[in-house]
Amino acid sequence: MYEGPVQDLIDELGALPGVGPKSAQRIAFHLLATDAADINRLITALQQVAKGVRFCEICGNVAADTTCRICGDARRDPLLVCVVEEPKDVLAIERTREFKGRYHVLGGALDPLSGVGPDQLRIKELLGRIGRDEITEVIIATDPNTEGEATATYLVRMLRDFPGLSVTRLASGLPMGGDLEFADELTLGRAFTGRRAV
Amino acid sequence: MSLYRDTGVVLRVHKLGEADRIITLLTRRNGKIRAVAKGVRRTSSRFGARLEPFCHVDLQCHTGRTLDIVTQVQTVDAFAAPIVGDYGRYTSACAIIETAEKLVVEEDAPAMRLYLLLVGALRALAFSDREPGLVLDAFLLRAMAFAGWATAVRECARCGAEGPHAAFSVNAGGSVCSRCRPAGAVTPDAGTLALLGALLHGDWDVANAASEAARRESSGLVAALLQWHLERQLRSLPLVERRAPRARATSE
């Protein structure tokens, strides 16, 4: 145990996800050896996150203003909406540079075991958006796990009655760079179900 | 480090570190176990898809100091896909696995009967046409019976007098006769008591023929009984989507 502020810093760093006690100690001593200007920049960034980060009123993504950069961009296709679980999923899809529409962040997935039902997610906001805007396609990009699939099932049921709305799900199957013999039967089964003509 | 092999149903998964998960399973021989599955959150994982909730798997583990480590997994029954394809089944299945997890308090203590009941319930949800709400209530009643809290449906829960009795007390543990009837006991419909008995003993002809009102009332009583015995409310139970009977749903 170290004394006073150093131990407090180690304890706080150790509470972060993925940071164990050894890593916390290493980061703390790195910060002790860092210039005051660098420390001040870190302090300012943390304070800005605590005070300044908001969620976009339209899509629920993290934003610096009332709407996020993507919702405010007139070049993005307003007819396409991609539904994701978390803001970090927006970043993952943006990295592909394939999608030119807009997003809707649910804020999680349906997980009754954790007490998360439809009312805890931004599903009503999505339905309101579809009724209000002229959206023609909703792409469901929830995680390909049990909770994500159940969320997709629920969304499909809620969205299928909107006239003229196409609801699609991200394809699921074999990863690039993998060997077929090592694929598990569930993934391989999904790959067969979702096969396409070439 | 010793190796062991067992079959089990995945009850719950927790994220661990960057790409690992802690998997809670109810197994045939070792009861409830918790084991670390390394790297399963990566898309390149060879068995990540097999360690999702509701999956019935054959697995091999290393015995660790605190948690065991999963080394190999094979699918026995792929319950997850058909269950998550229907939201009503999914919510019922969540309540089933949460109940199984809560009823087995001790880890590494065999719970063979509950394991077999769990596999049967998930199989019925995934592959049969039975109404998910009825499967859930049947599982809850029988799981409570295995835990020593069998619901008295015909005889009086207090004095054992043969019934049927009109009154039902959650605190007493089922039907009660007119002499033992405590304050707060309710008087359910005769069809509700018949449905509870059918679900407890697996009489599916009677259960499937039960009215919508009897199903609603019996599911309320079963939920109250479970909460009374567990002394806590399940998180998933209020989120269960109860549906109309299949025949009626198709005619709508």
C-alpha cells in the first residue's frame, strides 16, 4: 500500500474496465513522472467528458451539441437508418466507409436477465423517427449474440407494419481470413442460410 | 492441472477483460460451475457461438485456482437459434435459466434433476408448439418441487386434508382447507387450480385446453409462489411476454 494520493490514484485507475492492480500502479507512476502540462490536458479532457458530453436528440449517439455530427451532415442519406446497440458500434461501421445513411443508437440490447426490456431502450424513439421522417430502410446491426438476435427479432416485429419500410439485418457468417474446417456449426449454418448468388 | 468433461446448459455470460467471458453453466455431473472462456468475444473464436445462453454443450475444462478454464466445446442441442427467433419464447427462456441459476445456490454441487428439467424445458420452448408461458409455469412449479417447495394443489398445504379446496395461500404454499385458511388467501377459479395441477404433473392435454383467464391467474400465482420461496423477485419474470393461445393467435 502506498500513502495518500498515490494509493487513491491507483485505486481509481484500478476501478476502470480492463485495468488490473499492476496496470493501475504502472499508469499511476507514469503520471507521476509526466509534465504538469500533460496532466492538465488529461484533467481538462476528463472534466469535459463529465460535463460536456451529450447524447444526440435524434439518434442517441454521443455528441458535442444537441445533434451529432452524422445527423447534422446534409450529405448523409436520410432515408437509410442503421440501428446499433452502442455508440462504439457507430464508430465500427463508420470505419468500413460503406454506409452513407444515418444511425439510431438503442443504448443496449434486450436482456431480461439484467432487467433490460423494451422500455429501457430507445425503441419508442426509433418508431417515432420512422413515423415522422421518410425512412425507407432500417438496417438492424445489433450484435450477433443471443441478446442482439432477440433485439433484432423484437424490432422486426415492431417495424413490419410500417408501409413501404424495408427492414434488413446485417449478414452473418464466415469471417475473412478463416478456415472453413474451424467454423462452428452455428456460424456455418448462418452462412448457408444467408448465401447469395454470385 | 486436471481436466474434466461434462455436459451443461449455459445460464449466463459475463464479459471479462478485453475478449474473454465468464460462463455460468448448469452441468449434469458437477452442478453449477463458472468457467473462463478465453477469447470468445473475438469474431475469430472457434467456440464463442457455442457458449451463448440457452446452448446445451459438451465441454472440457481445466480446473483452475479460482475459476476453471474452458478448453473445448461441442454443441449437444442448439436451443438458442429457435428461442431467440421468437420474443415470447426468449423472455420465457430467460426466466427459466434465471430461476435455475437462483435455485442452485452452491457451485460444484450436483443438481441432476434440475439439469434434466432445464434441458426438457428449453427443448420444449425451442422445438415444440407448446405455449411458452405454460412451459415456463410448468418449469417453475416443478423446479420449486425439486427444491423442496412443492405446491399443494389438491391437498391442504397445512393439514394435508384431501381436497379440492377453494382457497389458495401463497404464504402457506398452495391450496388450503376452510379451517386452515389464513388471512390474505385468495379464491382462484377451479380451472386455475386444475391448470396448476396439470402443469405440475405434466398433463398437457388439460393444460392446453385451459382458458386464457385460468392461464393468467395461474401464472400470477406461480410467480408469487416463486418470489415467496426465493425471497426476491427475478429480474426477467416481469419482462416475460405472455401470449394468447396459439390457435387463437393464428385466427386473428
